[in-house]
Amino acid sequence: MRILLVEDDPMIGESVSEWLQGDGYAVDWLQDGDSALLALHTTPFALVILDLGLPGRDGLEVLKEIRSKESHIPVLITTARDTVDDRIAGLDSGADDYLIKPFDLEELSARIRALLRRSAGRADPLITRGRLTINPSTREVTFDGKPVILSAKEYALLEALAERKGLVLSRVQLESKLYNWDSTVGSNAIEVHIHHLRKKLSEDAIKTVRGMGYILET
């Protein structure tokens, strides 16, 4: 999953970005509101982590602009503004969740998982697709009840395919979910990961839809 982090504090931005990348997310970090809005216009992110105290256009303005475009992307506000009125203003402007700084990084990860689960229309913390079960909180995968060991990118690709049942994803869409702007992506990277997943799961676990992309067989 690809996350947009909008945070102007270098220390916080770097620590959160590193933590989330270690958690398996592709993270793009920006430090002002205008750049964030431009990025959201051009890149399909799964979630936004948005600081309120940004230079220029502040986070609340950015949030209102996001919602004015009728975007349903989950937005998690992180801020040092801790009054009840501040929280109410953020939530009423369209935020999906709110974290007060300083916050625990484990809690941040848990809130992100909850928001992604909700945005995918799931209540169950486990993703079950036929013989496949994925636990996003532990990144454990089982197939036919047996544990499957995956690389970080293999897991991310499998989770992307499993997130919404019956959805076909193209190579370009998968690349946009797995890699951030700083990544160098080989022309056949997705095909290589698909090949490895089929070997670890089964040859028919992921189907190629000619001219469209890939779909998880359920």
C-alpha cells in the first residue's frame, strides 16, 4: 500500500517515513500543503497522513480541498493541536482519524490498518480469499492452512490483489501501489513477483487477464 505523508518537521517526517517503510508501506513524504494537493492529483495513494501545522496552506485547508474534490481517500491527522475544538474542526472537515503528537508508532500502524480495512469495506481484520488468508497486523500468510514465507514486495503485491475481491489490477496499478517516487522499478518487476508468488502458493492462485492485468483466484 502507498501512503502520502505530509509533515514539515524533518525529524518527525524521517522517523515516521522509516517506520512505515519498515512496516511494508511505500511512503512518499512531502512538507507543504500545495505539494500534497498536487501529488494527490497525480498519484493514487491508499491513505494520507496529514499534519495540520504546515507552511503556506495549512493541513485543514488541504483536507477541505481534498474533500471538495469528493475524494474518499482516508485521511489521518497528526498534530500538536490538542484542544477538543481542534479535534472537532479536523473531524468535521473530513478527517477519518486524529492522532495527537507525540504519538506511539505502533499505534500509528494500528490506526492505519483500521482505516485501510474500513476503506476496503472490511470489518474482519483478516483477509480471506478462498484458500488464502492474510493477517495485515502480523503480515502472516497461509495458503491451504500452511504458512507461506514471502518477501516484503511479494507480500505487498499479494495484499493489493486480495484487498478487494474480484478486482483486476494492471501492472501499472500494481507498480503505483508497491513503489514510491524514489524507487527504481525494473520493467518486469511485477511479472517476477507474480512468478514467485505462483511458485509459493500455486500456479492457479493468480490469474492473468489478457490485456488487463492480474486477479486473485478465489
